[in-house]
Amino acid sequence: MRSLNPKKNNNNLIPLFVIGTFSLHLFTVLILMFHNTMLQQVKRKTLPETLVQLVDGRTIAVAATDNLERNQQTIRRFVGEAMTLILTSSNNLPPSLIKEITSPLLSEDLRQKLNSKNNNMGFDYGLDRNLRNTENVLAIARISQPEEVSKGNWKVDIYANYLTFKGAEKTGTSIPFNKQIFVRAIETTKATADQSGIPANLAISGLREARLEIYNICELKDKKCSTSKKM
């Protein structure tokens, strides 16, 4: 009967163990190299980050985005707050002052359209008349999701009421204000330092950071508005 030699068997297993370990390490290295190659490709495709210095002196890195892209919530917020500011006035904030401070939110062509006598907008833009003890407020009920009409241009439907309060009136008068609002992305905005301290002016400064402007306002039923020449 032949006896087994455990020492000889162990010696035979050592080379196999070394080869197996080396193969496993080599496979791991290849996987890491593959992952590194993929990460480098993704990095090249990703838009570069930009360092932005905040007011308090801190610096943060922000990812660059397409200049014509805007978040839907950003567009809705801009339209709602811009239209509210444009159509809200009082003795302390007369329409002429509102017109002056909100003009950066509107395109030049739209401002000319609103300044015309027959603008068909349903409100007087920047006219100080019959203002004694009078307040005008735009009460928004709903704003639709933005619809992209072309690259960097969107249409938003707004459903609101234009309220006018005179003297001690508590109910006031209400006029439906249901419009198509057309907005577009703009390249840059001219930075201006607000020295007036007027809350509306501060709100305008915040809205301008969205780099959007309203370029047309039409009735909801106006089917030609979306195909008309952009202002």
C-alpha cells in the first residue's frame, strides 16, 4: 500500500496559488484601467465648472449650462413675479415709477407696444392718472407650465385678476387678466447698483439674475400670436 506525502502535495499547490493570485490582481488592474478610461471620457464631455465669488467673499464652483436653457420653475417664477410687479401700483409706487424700474424685464419692442394708446392690454402702462387713494394689484390664480416655442423662447399662460381699490373700498373692482406671456433667454444683463432702497427695485434685481425678458403679451385666444414676428 502506497503512502501519501502531504508535504509533496502542498509543494504542488503553491505554484497554482501564486498563478491564481497574480491572475486575480491582473484582472483587477485591467478593471481599474477600464474605469479610469470611462471617467476620463465622461470628464471630457462634461461642461467645465466655473468659480463664482459670492457677496460674502466665498467662492463656489458651479457647472456651466447652455446659455439658452432655463429651468421650468425659473421661467414660471420670473413670469409671475414680473407681471405682478408691472401691474401693482399705489400712491407710494405710481405707475410711472413702476414703469421705470420694471423696464429691464421687458424687450424694447414690447415697451413700445405697451406705450401705444391702443395696446389692447387691458391696463394703462405707466400712466399716472386718477391715482388718488387708488391701488392696483394683480392677483394670479394659475400659471401654466412653460411651452418651448423655439430654442431659448417659451410661452406661458397666466390666469389672474387685475384688482383696483379706490379710497375706502374693501371689495374693489376686478378685471380678468388671462394672457399668453412670451419670454426668452438673453445673453447678459447690465448690472446696476440699487441705491433707492425700494423693495420693488430689489425684487427686480433678483429677477434679472434669471437672464430672461418678456417679449410679447397676447390674449389667450390669439392664435396668431405664437407665429407672429418675435419682438
